[in-house]
Amino acid sequence: MLLRAAPAFSLSNHQVETQAPLFSNVSLSQTTFSRYFSSSSHQLYSPRNGTGSVVVCATKGANHKPLSGVVFEPCKEVKKELDLVPTLPQVSLARQKFTDDCEALINEQINVEYNVSYVYHSMFAYFDRDNVALKGLAKLFKELSLEEREHAEKFMKYQNKRGGKVKLQSILMPLSEFDHAEKADESYAMELALSLEKLTNEKLLDLYSVAVRNHDVQLTEFIQSEYLVEQVEAIKKISEYVAQLRRVGKGHGVWHFDQMLLHEGEEAAIA
Ligand SMILES: [Fe+2]
């Protein structure tokens, strides 16, 4: 905030108020004065202290006294910004220090989240078939699909919040069969899920690096708090599923694993 002390201010010679001064013996500088003033609604005045420096005092209960000798010029400081307020209807009014790089990469990340969601949805459809009938895996992949779509939508909202434009791109056709020559279909699908989560994490880290490079503190904080923590947890959880499926092998163990997924969370809901 631009603050100008009028000449009368430095020459004023009010009596120093003695009741509970909050600060005193402060040399008057723009920065110092501005800080004190903006953090306090107390009356300020400036008697000489006899040493050549200006004494500034603030007291509780002095709010009723009129402010004198200080001139604020906020409109002068924001004049440049005021001139830059867009007038075209297709241009964002809110956009500030949000680079084209960040905007483009957010759109790419939206596409990544949608593609991963699409693959998970295809996995849900596969395990829900009557001749596959692994309902627990179908449930898991449906939940993961919805979660990825929510991730995409959260980025869309953030893009709008920063004044960027959401530009959706094409989604690739996913696999529809998850049987594998050497692996059981559930193991293959779970390993594929693990790879997708790691890919998503890499893309998020790329986006984070670009945000850091552009000194976009808001975007780095958003990615870190809303995505990176959860992403590492998802990788750990799916890694455990891969390990468990390798242990159980084919057959009866898979049915138990599937039942575990199907009823996961039910106990907590009952309790
Ligand atoms: Fe995601």
C-alpha cells in the first residue's frame, strides 16, 4: 500500500500518550509506518522525542480520535492494474500470474485422469461379466473410475478458478479384454492399474515442476495437497493387491480375495 506522510505529520508536536503504548521510539519510514498502520486501527501521531527521531505511539481506546497528517493513495498504486482490467467478454477477469504453460499442462492432466478413468471403467465391465463374475474387482474398478473422473473435475474447477480455459481432448479406446497368456486376468488387470497410477503420479510431478518453474505457489500447493499425497497412498494400496494376488495364485484364493474386496468397508460402515 502506498503511504505518504504529509509534511505536517513529521512536524506535529502532540503530547505523547502514556497509557499503555503499544510501540514507541520507532523511526518513521514508509515500510515501518505502513506495517504498523495496516496491522492496527489505533490512533497514530508523531511527537519529537528530542533525539531527532520521530516517536510514533498507538494506544488502545484511541480509535475515536481522527487520523491526521497521513495520506493514503491506494488508487494511485493500483492504477496500473486498473488500466489492465480486461474489457473483452471472452477474457478472464480473475486471471493473475497464471502462465500459458500451466494452463496447457492442467488440460493435459485432465485428459490423463479421464483416460485412466476410462480404462478402470472398462475393467469394471470386464469383471462384472457373467462368465468372469468377480464382483469385488468390479466394485473396486468402478470406484477407481469414479475417483479419476472426480480428479479430472477438480482440475477443471481449478482451471476456471485461475482464469484458464478447460479444453477437453480425445479419450483413447481402452482394452476390453484383460486375459493374459502368462498371468491370471485379475493379476494382469491389477498390474495394469498399478502402472496407470504410477503414470498419473509422474504426470502430476511434471505439472508440479512446471508450476515451480513458473513460481506459481497456488498451483504447487493445490497439486501437493489435493493429489500427490493421495497418489502415493493409491500406489501403495494397489501394490499390496498385486502382491496378494501373486500369493493366492489362480482358483479358490482368487474368490476369497474378491470377496475381501466386495465386503471391504462394510464392517466400518456397521460399526
Ligand atoms: Fe487421479
